[in-house]
Amino acid sequence: MNEITPQPAGAPAAAPAPAPAPAKSKRALKTVGTVLAFAAGAFAVKFALGAVGGPDDAGTYELVPPATFQGLTLQDSGPRVDAIKQGQGAEKTGTKNVAVVYADQAGTAQLVVSGTAAAFGDEDPGAELTKGLISMGVKDSEITTHDAGKPAGGAMRCGTLTMDAASLPLCMWGDHSSLVTVTVPVENKPLTIEELAARARELRAVMEVPAK
């Protein structure tokens, strides 16, 4: 016969074991990957891809992510990159997709980059970027305009997408050679829009190079 040892009178009840920490959500990675892939892939059609009679500088630059950026190291594989690539699908003729992560020394992702290089004939890239952010779910009133920097002119628009109770700041630049979205991992502490825009502009300066 099993016996239950009584607790001393007045003894506090044993505290319940803490709930295990939730595992990183594959769904969250897939959702973010789909959002970024849409910005880099399907949205490229809006930029009049390969338009006949387009601008002379169309396609004169390409995207070459540097091996390191601001103390972070490039990662071109892993679940987060795979999610973006899956959303991007097969490259269209005349395009070159980019999907990379920049991680700190511990291997933790800090910056997520998704883009497409091609010959674009967009007449007003800023307006198209705004439409793209709205179609992704960013409120029109929250979209901000930023200096796109160099080398290829164009425009930059930023905004914050709210999904699954998380905030995802996004900055997009677009010109006649590239369309790129830069953000931070959804589980990280978000950067301010101004901070993200500055990092995107600095990344563009070293990532967008003359086509060979």
C-alpha cells in the first residue's frame, strides 16, 4: 500500500514547475520570409521589369552582399534564409535574387536582407515603394520617406508592419537596378525607423555595385 507523507502544518505548497520557454516559431519565420519575398520578388513586377525603352541606367548595378557589415557576418543559409528563398521562388529571366542574414559573433541574426537585381523601368520608384508597403499591410499614414543614399539614386520608404502582436520595421530602397528590403528579426528588439533607415542606406553603399 502506497502512503502519502503529509506535509508539516503551515508548510507552503510546492511551486509549480516553470513552463518551458516557447521554441522559435517556424510559422513566424515563414510569415516574415513570405513578407520579405513578396517585397523582393512579386513586387518587382510593379517596377516594370525589363520595360522596353526604359532608362539608360537600368540594370547598370548589381547586388553583392559584403562578407561583413558593421561588425556582423554574412549568413547565406539557415532557416530564415530558406524561408525567404522559398517565398521568392525561382528567379525570373533577367533577375538575380538576394536573401541573406547578418549575424553577430554569437551567430544571432541582427539584420535580414531580401532583394532582387534587374533592369527596372520604374518612372517613380518612391510611389511604387509606398504602394508596395501598403499592399504588405503597412498603414499609409505610417510610411516615411528617407534619403536613399548612393550609388544609384532612386528612393527609400520605411514603415512598421504589425503581425502576430509583433512589430516588424521595414525599409525598402528601389532604383533602376535593384529592389531591396532590410529589416530585423521579428523576435529581436526592434530598431527605430530612423536607425533602420540609416543601416539600410549604409548597406546599400557597399552592397550595390556596378554590374560587371
